[in-house]
Amino acid sequence: MTQEITLTLDNNLIQRAERLAVKQSISVRQMLSDVLARVIVQLDAAQYEQAKRAAFKEMEQGFHLGGVPASRESLYER
């Protein structure tokens, strides 16, 4: 599914984008779509890595499970 949007850009930027798109044999629309997709993928990857580092840091510290550990005898009592 696609949706059209309207952008307001500097004329110089548009002209430079048009020249670059012609060199790559693609439209400015396709070029902008590709660039935006790459930026989103990079940001998602960066957020994933940040979350992964935070999770590993928590695991390294360990978790306090509270209380005194049960004795072997108390675990096997019936």
C-alpha cells in the first residue's frame, strides 16, 4: 500500500536531487523512498542494539529473588 505526501523543499535541493536521480536512472520519488527506508532500518537497528545492551547489562547484574534460600531438607519434606 502506498500513500502520497507533499513535501516542501528548497529549490536548490530539488534540482540537485533531480540530477542525482537522473544519474541513477530512478525518479526523485523512488530515491527519496529508498533513502527514507534506509534511515528507518538504521534507526530500528540502533534501537534494537540499545535495548539488547540494556538487557545484557541487567542480566550481568543478576536479579534479587528475595529471601533466604531454602534448605535441601525443606525442599524434600513431604
